[in-house]
Amino acid sequence: MSKEDRLPLSNPVRADNSEESVKCPSCGMMIGIGYEDEEMIVCPVCEERIPIDEVHTLYASNEEY
């Protein structure tokens, strides 16, 4: 692979099974955002309310292991 073919570090190649997620700041649970247009989401484990605009979104695997 030549240097010109590489993607920049800020835009890595994602796996096919990755989904947009946020990590709960209280319990660490990864919560898939999906197609929701909510401003706040509720963690299904600890019931913490998480404002979407204040957390970093990640692309995590949805394989649950």
C-alpha cells in the first residue's frame, strides 16, 4: 500500500458491523444511538440521562463480546 492510498488517522476504516454509540459516563455501558433524533438518551442499565450533544460518539461493534 502506498502512502497516497492510506486514509488519514482522523477517518479510519470502520468494520461493517459498527454502529454509532455513546458510552455512559456512570456505568460504562455502550449505548447504540441508531437513527434516534433525541437530544437525551437514557442508559438502560443505570438510567442516567445522557445529553447527546455533550458526549463523543463512537463507532463500536454490535457483536456484544
